[in-house]
Amino acid sequence: MRADRLIQALLLLQGRPQLTAAELAAELEVSVPTARRDLEALAMSGVPIYPTRGRGGGWRLIGGARTDLTGLTQAEVSSLLVALTQSGATSPERIAAMRKLVRAVPEPFREGAQRIAAATIRDAPWGTTEGDPPPPVVAHLQRAIADGSRVQVRYQGASGDTESELVPLMVGSRGSRWYLIAAPVRPGTDVADENRLRTLRADRIAELRVLSVPGAASAGFDRARAWAEMVERVEGFRGAVRAVVRVEPWAARALSDRFGAQARMLDEALADAGGVWMEVSAHRVEALAEQLAGWTGAVEVVEPAEVRAALRELGERMVALYRD
């Protein structure tokens, strides 16, 4: 998103006496020609920056000028915050950029910008890697949070499709999967009933409509606590089935990284010269077997019998499928 790059370029210029196109390209992970075009676009839009030529040259703000970004519309402010919160992990640099942007936007838009920044969490993955873009519905939810609006959601859950009118309270990711934490309003109010919190997977939201009726969190809503409780609950679902495995020492770290919080080392007294003992878990027997099948050369399931049987059945199906 070019608007995201332009605001990051402006923030970088404000923090440095000079910035070259090559330095900007490295910061934004784009080509040097793209970075140069972005700097030229900033100058043409009226931002007081100018280039200096020759060795030691670069782009500078005139007189160290600073900007409050008053040229941005409310929709543009929301789009910039959405892009910043969705792109990459929550590194210190990304968090600093969001704080600077919130402080710099025009006063009438600041409250909505603060809501987006506070209500979006990028969390550690569950044994997976990040990289996939979030579902498009996430950006719409973030804008609804910024506007303080309720949403109408059609959700494809385990028991079928349901429709609900909810107050979106926060969105967040664990690895590549995004979640919405929301609640219906308390009767007779526009405030979310936080005793009736719901957690929805963003990729299962089949339809979303932002309503023209207000809805907001209470002043005392603890987002960090709500997210931590959601993670603990989902971890419980994911870890319903457990298996004890013997792992080749060279593979123990890799297996632990793959399973994340769903793996733990067992008592060293169980270890022998042939391997390391671990416990791994998943939400179903079949799912655990499928995850372990690719580790056959390094991992042996010791118990339970159900997981061993599921692996055996999986192997038999593969032999039947690939038999000459």
C-alpha cells in the first residue's frame, strides 16, 4: 500500500537529518527507484522536503520541519493504521511508528486511530510462520472499531451458520490466523456486554456488514486480559489429545519449534542414549497423527495406542495410494 510507505518515509525523515533513496528502500523493503518515486511524491504533495545532489546527498526536511499530517482524511488515517498494524510482527520499530502516527494525525481523527492501535494484537505463532496476508474482513473490522460501530456477522461455525449483531472489541493474530473478540451490547445501551465475549475466527466470517449504530467497549475493558484468556482457551482446545514421543536429539529443537506451545520436554530421567522424550498435543487424534507423519525418520510415538493406530492407518493409506 503506497500510502503506508509514504507515511513511513515521512516519519523516517522526521527522525533523521537526511535520508537517501537507498536507505529508504532498505527500510521499506522496496526497490531504490520505488523509494525515489515515493520521496518525489511526498515533495509534490506539499511536504517541505528537498533533495541535495552529489556525494553525501539525500533528502531533507526544510529547516527540520515537522508535520501534523493535517492533509489526511479520516478514511486515510484509518487505512494507514490498518496497514501498519497488519504488516509484520510487533517489532519495537513498528510500535514506535504507530505511536508517532497516532500523535501526528489531526485531533478529530485521533480517537479512532488510538482505538485501532490499541485493539489490534500481533501475537506469537502456534508453531507456524507468519507471511500470509490477513483476510480482507480484518481491515473492515478495524475500521468499525475506529468508528465505534457495531457489525452484523454471519459466521460459519462448527454448528452451522449463525448471524449476530456484535460490538467488535479487538482483532489479533496468532501466527497466520486472525481472530475477532466481540460481544453483544448490554440491553438498553451502546456498550458491549463483556460478560458475553465471543471469539470468532476471521477466516470463518462469511459475511460482515458495518452498521450505522454505535457500539463500544466499556472504559474498563482489559484488552490484554481478554486476549490472554482467549489464547489459554484455544490452547486447551488445541491440546485435547496428547502423545509421548521419543525424538532423535538432532530433531528435538525443530520439533519443539514446529509444535510451539503444544510441545514440552519430559523428565530427563526418561531419556536414554537413543533419544529425547517429549509430549506433543493437538485437538484431534487424526490431526496429531498427520502432524507427526512427516517426522517418521526422527520421531517414534510411544503412547497412546490411538495415535499409533492412526499413524499406522495413515501409512497404509499412503502405501495403497502410491503402490506401483
